[in-house]
Amino acid sequence: MKKKILITSFDLAIGGVERSLIGLLNQIDYQRFDVDLVLFKHEGEFLPYLPSGPNLLPEIPEYTTFRKSIGQIAREGYYRIGLFRLMAKYISLFHGRMKHINEPGYLNIQYGWEFTNSFLPKLNNEYDAAIGFLWPHYFIGEKVKAKKKIGWIHTDYSNIDINKKVEAKMWGKVDKIVAVSEDCSKTFLNIFPDFRNKTTVIENILSPEFIREQAMMDNPIDLNKTSGKTILLTVGRLTPAKGLDDAVRACKELVEKGYDIAWYVVGYGPLENDLKKIIKELGMQSHFFLLGKKTNPYPFIKQCDIYVQPSRYEGKAVTIREAQILGKPVVITNFPTAKSQAVDGFDAIITPQNIEGIVKGIQNVIDNPGLRERLISNVCSKDYGNESEINKLYSLIEA
């Protein structure tokens, strides 16, 4: 008899977590499992990529409020949710200012769920396993009946600010915790060592065949490929974590050193206007380009000369692995989980996490054709496919 599974996330907007969810849903054996999928909002550029296997349940109106403005929540009649969301916002801002942190958004999300949880409805269905794919995991922890509850970690816990007591309470209501890399697991367990026995690693599932097929779907005219020009590319949300402000400044230094480069960024996010301002102030309008949202980033990766990930922190950057699958020389900063992504000098250049490091890493690849060819040869010869990771999930469900 088939086991019944629930998988939950927020929506299918463009993002690494969402691409990873599509990868997971494509690998599940639907002859073996009945899968219900809860998306709090039925929207996002990746929605057309949703496979036919899972049964997408209807939206639950109260859960659609979590990325709406407080004014919109009030206009829709959810006054208590709006009031407690407002309280969460001000408490998280105060807490963040006091601790001088860069990411108070995590606190806002955490308190938003904690304060409004009692006003949110339960799901009536019962499951053999409930999987929360996107943090936080209040929904599967308290609103779903399941024999086993599994919560995913996609981020580096050493770089986010949370209320540890509230967070421990949430994780205490799941049976298994899945981190997407060993380093991601370590940063989590450094803060919550009591959860060691129920924490495991399952990497984001990537299909090289699918990525290569998607890379052939289009020929981007946005990339101005001319003779002698080096095309750099970064894919990611425009947030502090991605280090794109440092990227613009590194671009300026490379141009001043005489390098003919064009650096393109595929992605969107809250720092778009700030980045445009920096680009203008540094006079980089002819060298650094924000391309915005792209449902399929793979043709852009395929067309670039060097893929660069200048991040301050990552859980597991799917885009790095995708660039390697597409045979690109990769330059990444030494963020805390970088060594779980690549081997320095073999399938990437890992640079110090600053502007000077980014500049020298890119220079190294441009100036040394032998190094560049060796990196390309190594990534092309290595099998980055990990579809077998799905068996680890099966083991957790059936144990």
C-alpha cells in the first residue's frame, strides 16, 4: 500500500529553494508514494515546471498572508493576524538594532509565525510523513497530523539572527531535520547540539540532463558577447547575503586594471535600487548589468566565460553546482560553507571573502588559460548528478 506524504513550501517564485523543490518532486517515485503538495500561494515563475505527480491542494487563505503587507492583511479582514504581524515587525526591528545584525528579516518571519500561530487553521488530512521544505516549520509541526515530521534547513545558521529559545521549540516538534550540506548541518548543530541525533544531510537533487536540456532552450541576446570581452555571470537574489555590492566594486577595480569585462547578474530582490545606485556612482553602467528575473537561467550560464559567486554566506548554492554541470570555470568567495561546494583549484577558485579576493580570483582565471582549461576539464569530467539522494529521503520516511 502506498504511503501518503505531504510536502509544504510557500510558493514557486524564482529561487534556489524553489528549484530544489522542483528537483525533489521530479525524482519521487509516485508508484510508491501518494504526495499532496501545499503551497501557501499558488504563484511563481516555476509553477509551470510542477510535475504531474503531486496533488496540489487548494490555497488556505490565512497562510497566503505571510508575504503580504500588513495593510493588505487588514483589508482582507484578517485583523488579528495583521495586529500580531505588526507586533512581530517592531519587536524584530528592535532586537535587530540592538544586536547590530544584517538580517533582521529572519526574526520578523520567526516572530510572525510564533505570534499568529494560534489563529491559523489545521489541515484535516492525515499522513505517513509531512515534509516542511521551507523554514520555518510551524505548519507541519503544529497544524498537520503525521506519523513522521521532517523539516529542511537551506541556510547557514551562523549568519542569521533568531530567537534561539523560540527556534528550539519549533525544531522540537519535528522528528527529523534535513540539512542540504554537511557544513549547513554543522552550523545548525553548533547552535542546537541537542538535535544532533535527529539531523541528517540530503543534498539538493540536481539532474545534469535536465540542466543541459534547459541550457539549450534559448540564446540570450542580453549578453553582449564580443571578441576579447570576458563575460562574468552571477545568479542569485539581490540580498546582502549574495555580496553583489562587493561585486560591483570588484568590477570597477578590474576595469581600472584594464580588463575588458561585462558582469551580468540574473536575479531580483530588495537591494535592486541600492545596487543600481552603486553602479551609477562607480560609473559601471557599461560593465555591470542587472538582468532581473529569468525563469530559465541556464542559457545565461551556458553563454558566460566565468561564473562568479561573491556571497557572504550560503547554505548550499544550487547555482554553483549548475555552473559546474554546464562546464564553466567558477570563482567563489570563501563563505563558511564554500568547501562543501567545490575543491579549490580543482573545480573552482575559492577566494578570500572581500573585494580584493574577488578581483584576484577573477584575474587568476582570465590571465591563466591553462588554469581556466583545467577547471573546465575537471568540471566536465566530474559527475555532479545526485538523483540517488532521493533514497535517503525514502529511508527517513520508511524507517
